[in-house]
Amino acid sequence: MPIHGIILQKRFRAILLCFFFVVAWYLYKYQTYNYIIEKLSYFSPNHSQDRKANQAVFEELELYLRMSSRFLDIYDNVLLPSLRYFWPGNVSIVVVLDQESAQDQELSKTLSKRYPYPRVEFQNPIDPSIYHWRGHERMQRDFFYPEDKIKKKYVGFIDTDTVFVTRVIPELLFEEGKPVIIGNYGKYDTPLFAKEESLGTGKMLKSKEIARGMAYFPVIMKLSHIVELRKYVEKLHNRPFDEIFKISSNGPFSQFSVMCQYAWNFHRDEYKFYFHLRSYNNGTWHGEDNPPGREPYQFYQTNVTEEQRMPKPRSSIHLRYHDNWKNPDTLRNVIKTGICFSGGFDLCPNQCKHLNRSGLQRELYYFEYNDWSWDKRCLDEQRKHYALVAEQSNDVALQALKAGCDEVGRLSFKP
Ligand SMILES: *[C@@H]1O[C@H](CO)[C@@H](O)[C@H](O)[C@H]1NC(C)=O
Ligand SMILES: *[C@@H]1O[C@H](CO)[C@@H](O)[C@H](O)[C@H]1NC(C)=O
Ligand SMILES: *[C@@H]1O[C@H](CO)[C@@H](O)[C@H](O)[C@H]1NC(C)=O
Ligand SMILES: *[C@@H]1O[C@H](CO)[C@@H](O)[C@H](O)[C@H]1NC(C)=O
Ligand SMILES: *[C@@H]1O[C@H](CO)[C@@H](O)[C@H](O)[C@H]1NC(C)=O
């Protein structure tokens, strides 16, 4: 080879190498590696495997709503419309009412005959001192005993003021066939009682709380894990569960924090955990004002993985802990926005034209006054979610959304 050719070849290699580095640097700078890996993994066998796994567990899920006739207005005008527009297919749901209430007995006669055709079950009042004669604590206590009410493998706890804000697909609630858990972590939670709630978790489990579990709906647990949890707690305290409940819940307390904590301690590989770092200082929190019973900041730094810090879109909000919730326009707007993003931009152009199609849907990342949108990755995760929604869309889903477009402006409830 002439000397001239070798030089050219060397130069060519050098240029190629430079080019390669520039491209690599550029991709690094704009943080596109994860994006590309994500896109490539889309074609891997795992994608369809995951879909099948998530679909299969989704069918093993039954929603559990602890209600009484006093909440019928919220049930009818807040929960049901959002289920109707966003939940795929028939809803597997059990509504649990107060056995001793004549109104609840009366209500049961009609409730199961109309959408979403729930199974209706009754809960006896047991000894009311266990829940300090308070309805809310009674509900919390009953959530620890779902096994005789639920007929499937997984229970999904919701509330009458749960509002779904996007088309529900299995991937939103399950990943790799495992239930998603989203915990709030960081500076004192709002509302204020939440800052002390970690102490209630500690009383029951005798350990520091990893995160606040009342941070998403539905809270999905394997039924057998809740039974196991009660046995564990009884052994830990050497007394019946209800007695421990009575002591632990007399003060700020969250049954969901306890359940999530138990899952973390004993079944971490069977759930997909996400930690939502609270919005104070837009993610630049360094451990100040950590709730008293919470794992220290070091836990977040060393035990929580990068994957577990990814912003995970939520399926729903908790209406009574949302900005300006008493104004019915809030409900109308959050549902309408969800309809638009879930397929409505093309389906209901009139209702959706005021919205930015490529903007952020805040409600996917906002729960009980806690905003995740400081995380720049939110928009990407939202787009991935809606790509999956579009893939799984069908005529029935579109009809439900269309019905939503027509009705949503008339939704009303008594705050
Ligand atoms: C594919 O899925 C299996 C089982 O869910 C998992 O063990 C494996 O790590 C996954 N592979 C990739 C490349 O994600
Ligand atoms: C919903 O239930 C009805 C009546 O049980 C049944 O005919 C229908 O096929 C179900 N739809 C879906 C999507 O499962
Ligand atoms: C967080 O970011 C938002 C939007 O960029 C900004 O309006 C807000 O002031 C920031 N908050 C803090 C505490 O830095
Ligand atoms: C955090 O990680 C350390 C080291 O692996 C471990 O000893 C500790 O139990 C972990 N804490 C929690 C709450 O998981
Ligand atoms: C819509 O949202 C995107 C993403 O946040 C933003 O870049 C764009 O400027 C917005 N468009 C309008 C018209 O506000």
C-alpha cells in the first residue's frame, strides 16, 4: 500500500473516532441513552412478555371500596364517572357497607344492580372501641381484613373520592407482573397530620417508615400478604391484631403506609417500588425536616435505586386533597384533561382544543398536594404511558371516552 494511502486511512479513522465521540457526548449531554435503551427494549421479547404478565395479574385484581350510604353522592358523582370513562372493560369491585345500618341495608338492594355492578358485602361493627368509634378508623381497620371480602389474588383499595384521570392500562398498576407501589418521601408531608403518621407506622411495625403509602390509588396488595402482615404484627407485639390497631391508630396513622412498609421489608421483589421525592425545592432536598418516624435521608441516598426514583404516572387523584376541590370545575377539568390525553384530542376536538397536546398532564404526578413535576423526566414518562394507551385502544375504550366528553361538563357533587 502506498504511504499516501496509509495516512489517509489513519486520518479517516481519526475523523471517524472524533465523530463517534461527538455523537456519544451529544447523546450523553441530552440524556438520551435511557430513552434509546427504552425504545430498543420495546422490540425485545420482554415487552410482549411483560404485557401478558401485566394483563394476567390485572385480571387477578379486585377493587375494594369501604363505603356507607352517607357517601353515596360522592360515589355516584365523583368515583363512578371516572371509572366509566377510564377503567377498561367490566370493573371487578366489591363495595363493603355497614352491617348494622338500615340505610346501608336498603342501599345494597339497588347498588349491585347498576354500574359498576359491584358485589356488595357487609362488615359488622365488632367492638367500636377498637376504632375509637370513628368511621374513618373503622374503615382503616377493615382494610386489614380483606380476605373474606375479596375473591381474587390481589386487592386494590380505593376511596369514594378516588378520581381516575387517565385511561387505566395494566402497565400503570403492574410492571413485570408486580403491583406498583408509589411512596411519598421527603420533607414533612402536607396535610400536617401526615408528618406524624410515620409514628403510627412505627408503633405497629416497630421500625422506621420508608415512605408514606397514602400516595396513590389503587393501593394494590397481594391478599395473602395482608393476612401474613397481621400474623407478623401479632407475633411482634404478642397480642391480638385489633388491640395493636387500637393503640397504633389512636393518632395519625395510615394503613397504607403499614402495608407498603411490610411489602418493602418482606416482599420487596414482588412489588415495583417508586419513591416520589416531595416537591419542596424542586427535588433539591437534602434531608431537612424529615418526618420523625421516617427512615433518614441516607436511606434514600443508598437504598433507593435510580430506577425507583423515576417519576411513575399515577392512574388517579384523591379529590378531597386536591387544590380547590370543592369547586366542581376542578373535577370537571381533571377528568376532561385525562379524556383529551387518552384519545380525546382527535375524538373531542372542541373540548380539547384549549389544551397543549404535548404539554404535561399534572394530575399524573400530583397527589395530596404533592407535586412531582419538578422532575424533568415526567413528560417523557407521560409520553410512554400514552404510547401504550394508544396501542391498547379499541372501539369500546373510544366510546367510553366519547361519552365522557359529552357528559363531563355536567358533573356535579355536594362537597
Ligand atoms: C426479561 O424478563 C426477565 C423475567 O421477567 C428478566 O429476568 C430479565 O432481566 C429481562 N431482561 C431484560 C433485558 O430486561
Ligand atoms: C362484561 O360483562 C358482561 C356481562 O357479564 C359480558 O357479557 C361482557 O362480555 C363483559 N365484557 C368484558 C369486556 O369483559
Ligand atoms: C420550582 O420550580 C418552579 C417551576 O420551575 C418554580 O416556579 C418554583 O419557584 C420552584 N420552587 C422552588 C422552591 O425552587
Ligand atoms: C438499607 O441498606 C442497608 C445495607 O444494605 C441495609 O442493612 C438496611 O436494612 C436497608 N434499609 C432498609 C430500610 O431497607
Ligand atoms: C406545549 O408544551 C411543550 C412541552 O412542555 C412546550 O415545549 C410548548 O412550548 C408548549 N406549547 C405551547 C403552545 O404552550
